[in-house]
Amino acid sequence: MRDAAAPSTAVADVPLLVDSRCTHGEGALWSARRQCLFWVDISERRLWQYRSADGSHRSWLLPDRPGCLAEGDDGRLLIALAGSLQRLDIDRDGDAPAPALEWLADVQPDVVDTRSNDGRTDRAGNLVFGTMSEDPARAPLGRYYQFSMRHGLRELNLPDVVIPNAICFSADGATMYFCDSVRPALWCCDYDAERAHCGAPRLFAALPDPDWEPDGAIVDADGGVWNAQWRASRVVRYRPDGQVDRVVLLPVRNPTCVALGGPSLRHLMITSSRLDHTDQQLAASPRAGGVFALETGIPGLPESPFRWG
């Protein structure tokens, strides 16, 4: 197992980008098309947007809890709500407090105690996401799925999961990274987008503290994997071989997801959560639930747009 305890570099004092104070910020997605960051507040059922051109931000109310989203090749958004996939057009409905949604598919209707969680598009333009268990006993009721307009919803041949996270893809699309957040490890596997098929999971990296949970992740242009780590106050960049390259220390306890954005895709943008805090911890960390950003010096990869056609 690869130990994440000995980074080559550590960075602290990460600036606050948006003081959004989301109850549970997640789903960071950089739009090169709009030069903006999208993310969601799962608990408050909101979609957020930050515009880099003028530093403005806004949010929209959704009818159910969102887990993740993708930007389509025509600019419309695909969003995974708790029990369904929906399409929305913020260019058309952006001034409305709650944009109109178009139903595309139900998600895992056969299991009551689950909801959509983390996901990203693969390099072929399909949405890959997971459902998480809301069973009090944390039974592994969740599954991993691929959604496309051509094939609809297809279940991936990966083990059932409690809290799926860290879903992202290598530049060539042939490797999928993922985790079950209740286990302190990141995994990878061979991935065939056309067949919606995964090879046998391989250990990519292990977290050094059993109380820390791997959360959202993204791959950069050099093949590094950036992973937000719940309860650890940090984001870690792993080299392609799974060794720790650098650690970004944060002023909040629960970072949740990451994106690489900005004009050159060199800014690491980090969402965070106010969940799992005592009143005293929140008082000591008032920026929890905000979005943080810093220059990395390493370019990201453009997000692959979801293919509507």
C-alpha cells in the first residue's frame, strides 16, 4: 500500500474564492465555455455558479438534492438529482430562482435508501456517477453508472458501494479513478467507455489516517490526481504512480471536491462542507462551506462535454 504521509511539498494559506457557506458544497465543475465554476449544495438543494470575469456568484433552487453535474456540448447542463437525471438550460432560465428541468432518466428506483452522488464525464462524453447508501447501517447499496443519450443508463461492473467518490479519468480515458469514502483508499481500473465496462480494481493510493475519507478528485495534464480529503483539512496531489507529490492544507476541516479552472486551467478550486462539525468547530472555522482557490503551476485538462447527440 502506498502511504500518503510524506509529501514532497506542502502549501497552506489558500485564499477564499467564494464565501458561499454551503451546508454541503460538492460537485465542482469548471466550464471553459463560460469561464465559470459550477458546484452544488446537496443539503440545501442549490446549484451555484461563480463567474471569473467579474467575480460574481449566484445560485438556483432545485427540486431535489443534487449530487453532480456535467456541461453539455451545447451549453445545457446535465444534473444528477437524488433519484433522477435532469437537463436544464441556465442561458434560457438563468434569471429564474428555480430553472425548469427536463427529465431524462430515473436513477436506481429499485432501492429506496440511495441517492445520486459524485460523478464526472468520461473522455467520450458520457456521465459516469455513483449512487450512495443512506441506510443508517451504511450497507453498500450504491452502484456506479454510465449515462449517455445513445445507451441510456448502464450499470458499471464495479463492487456495490456505500459512498462513491473521486470519479475521474486519465487523459486517454482508459483509466477510471474512484473510491468508497468509508474506506481510506483510492482505487483505479481499466475503463472501456464504449462497452461501459471496467477491469479489476487496483489500489492507487492509501490515506494514512483511518478517520480520513477520500472525496472528490480530478486528473491534471501531467496525469496527477488531486483528491479532496474529508476530515483531513487537505487536498493531495498524487503522481501517476500513486506517490504523494504535494499536500494543500486548508483552513476548513471538510474539503469535498476539486476542479482545475481559470483561463489556463492552473487554478485549483476546492468546495467544502459545514456538515460533521460541532458548534465550536464552526465558530472556529467560519469559512467552512466556502470555495477556495490557488494557483498550482500545473495545468488541468478540459472537462469533456456531455454529448447530447
